[in-house]
Amino acid sequence: MTRFSPRTAPLRRAGGLAATALLLAAGPLTVAAAAPARAADPVFTLGGPAETALHPYAEGGGAPKRSTAGITVTNPADEGYEGEFTLTFDLTGVAGVADVAFDPGPGVECETKGTRSAVCTGDTLAPGLSTVTGLLLGAAKGSEQGAAGTIRVTGEARSATSTPLAAPFTPFTTRVTIGGPDLVMRKLPFDHEPTPGQKQQAPITFANRGSRDADGVVLTLRYSRGLDIPQRYSNCAYTTDETWTTARCSVEGAFEAGATYTLAAPLTLEATTRAYRDLFVYGIQEAGTVPRAASAARSERGSGTVLRAVPLTKALAARGVDLEPGDNEQEAEFRTANTADFMAYGDEASGAAGATVTARLGFHNDGPAWIGRIRSGGSVAAVDFTVPQGATVTSAPKGCRGVTAEGAYREDRKTPAPRYLCPAPTAVRDGGGLDLSFGLRIDKALIGAAGRVTVRGPGLQEAGLPFDPKPGNNTARVVLNGQSGGGPSPSPAPPAEGGPGAGSGRTPSVAPGTSGTGAPGTTGRGGGSLASTGSPAAMTAAVTAIAALTTGLALFAAARRGRKA
């Protein structure tokens, strides 16, 4: 029996311990009341690669080359699962084909029971997809090229009371084969700091270093919004979204083991006028092993010539699944000297005390560059909104975080804040931006109360936008009850064209029939649609107050006449 322990210590979750403490404190009645919820336990889904290819056994000795297959579990719940679980591996299908060892993840222990089975146990499953263990697979002594077998994985989870959960793990089977192609993409020597408009040749080159030929290949090209490949080949399917263009090119032929290939004519990679920080990813896989993309239904075929690959060197040996999939792809990162002008915009509104208005604010990217943090996935900027004096936020956009007036962290997430930080998306295209809508209740009808709107770096410690050459238009105002409608808006209009995270891109304007004079419930000249939503109760109270005042004045006048008489 061989036991495998994780390389890192188990991670204990404070939330799970706190929940257990609460249950114990609540006593038997609480536990009994929670028992029926067992029927809603999540179904844990086991997964991993459908097939893994192994290097043939080296008869001459030496350390065998191993391949790794990660076994994953998907927990569909929003919170982590705290409780014992067991995964059982049936290895009888690969006896004589592959030797199996384990590389457990944190909090998991695995042990083999001879060559027929193995068991992995743990006590925590994070929400979403996580890798429980890696299978370290090597060709067994005496195995032959083309030999294959399967490994079946099943699972069981138990609650804190050691009762099996109502919903079991879904089983999973992975196939193991001996031998296969090994497609390797060569890295290209690009100029990684181009200027807008610069073009570079991309002579895509790859080799098959495996033990079998590849029957056709699929070349995948992905390039972000600031890059372009002008050629559109007829054997390529193209899809484009806000950030990426992806081309999947099917190239027919037998690509022999030991041979190296290049494109019959090199590609042209261009840094466009909107380039800033961009990626070009280029990979190669055997035909039939590439999963069908969800966007394939809306892809378009190119109308140009057929993209072909020709041999650079002849095969050294004789003809599945790739032996080393990690070297099938290369990527190039480009840093183009360019700028993007992020222009903040605000709004104006008028209303009586107690009325609620809608303020629209945000920023617009006037280009020329698009801005994206596609590698890190972080926000490219943030909108920092300080609420006007005398007003309270009644509704804020999803994702906006309330902070103190000084911009510090605020523990209270429920009550309205004096200031809000709203992150922009990972990428903001040229012509795009971020449109936000806040509900504001006017508590005190102060004349010309102004709030501040600033587009800035994504964190409170990252104030600047290094790509923006015009910081003077990074700030605008939200004005409530400005004199004579607040005067012209000091801020630029929102964009007409949307983008990632952008709203409707509407242009602020005065509603037809209004003068922009600041009458209660009307829109100022610089604002968007700022509808007053004062309550009927407030109107009733106002009418009652006027009637009471009139009656009081009449009684006072009568009393004075009586005293004179």
C-alpha cells in the first residue's frame, strides 16, 4: 500500500467552523429542523481529460517520461462544502498499460491498494471547479505502442454526522493510450514594442516530435482588439467579440512524426491605431481533438486563399492524443506606444425636499487606443463618485462599493455611503466606456449642491491613468437644484457608441417642453433623464400644511379685529 500526502497543509475554512459552532449552540431542535434540507445537497461532478497519451516505455532504461492528468470536482453551490468525501479509482483497466501515482491537492490524501485501485479522501470542496489530485501516468514495462485502457473514478460524500449525502458524485472515466503525436509550436521573434500601424511577418512553424503521425491539424490564432491579421483564409472560421478575434484553421494532410512544418506564406500581424497592451496567441493541435467552441455557430468563413503548411524538414521516423500538450501553444505580448482619453461626465437634477431623482454619470473612452487588462483580468479604471450634500443614495449600480468620505474602507455595506467606487470592466474599447445610474433622495433642497465624478485608477491607491494624456477632463459634477437650472453642464456627453460595460450611450438633453430652470422634478440643461419620484404622501402633507396655514391666518385676523372693537 502506498500513501500520498499533499505538498501543502490542508486549508481549514473559518466559515465551516463557525457554522458548526452555531449548530452545536442551537441544540437538538435546530439540527432536527435542518435535516430535511439534505434533499437539496449539491451534485458534485467529477471531471478531467477525456484521453491522455503516454510516451512509449524506454527499453534502454532511464527515468520514464510521465504525463499528468488532473482529476477535478465541480461544486455547484455558492459556498464551500465542509464534510468528508472519498474518491475511488478503479485501475484494473490500465493494468499492464500504465503505472499510476498521485499528486494530491491541498487537504487531500491518496493511497494505492496494489495495482488495482486507489482511494483519495478530503474534507473540503471549494465552490466551483477545483483539482482534487493529479494522476502521474507512465507507460508500464512491456506495454506496446497503441495499447490503451481506462481509469474510472467514483465518489461519495458524507455530512458532519457521517450520513451519506442524498446526491452522489457523478462518475468519470478517462482513457489512457501509449504513443501519439507531439505537436510543438515554435516561438516567433516579434518586436514587442511596435508603433501604431506597424506590420510584422509571422511565419508560423511547428514540429511533430511524437511517436505517431498527426492526421490533419487545427491552427488556432487569437489576437486582442489592438491587433489584426488582414488575411482571411477560406479554410479558417473567424469569431470576434469585444476583446478577441479567434481564427480556427483546419489544415489537411499527414504531419509526420519527426518532421517540421511552416506556412506556405507567412501571416501579417499588424498593430492597429487602437493598439496599447495586446496579446497574440498561436497554437497547434491534431484535428479531431479540438473541442467545438460555443461561438462556432456564429463564426464566419474567410473568402481568401487556402492556408497551407509545408515541410521544412523531413520526418525522421514513421504515424491520437498529444504527448505534451503544454508546448502546443505560444503567445506574444505587445506594448504599443499609444494613448486613450477617458472623459468623465456628470448630470444635473432639480427636486423638492423628499423627492428622488436619477443621476446618470460615468466616463467615455475617446480613444484612439482600447484599454484592456486581459492577462490579469483586473479593472482598467474606476469611477469615484462623491454624493452631493443634502442627498442620500437610494440605489447604486451593482458592483459599486460604498466608502467613507475620505475614501477609506467602510464596514457597513447596508446603509447609504457618502462616496462610491465603481470598477470599470477588464477591457474598455475605443468609443466605449462605463455608464452608471444612481438614485438620489433630496433630503435638503440646497441651491447648487454638487457632487464630484472622477474616472481614476482602479484602486484608491491608484489615482492616475498612465495612458490618458488629458487628465483635465477626468472630473465632472453632479449638481442638484442649480441656480437657473444649474447652468451648462461642465461635463462631456456620454458616448453614443457602447462598449464593454457601457450602458445605452445616451446623450444628456433637456426634456421636450422644459426650460431647464430648475423647477421641482425637471431636468437641468446638462443632465440626462432625471425624473422626480416624490411620494404621494409628501404631496398630501404639503397640501395639508397650506390649508392649516390659511386657517391660522384667518383666525389671527379675526382676533385682532375683536381686540380693536
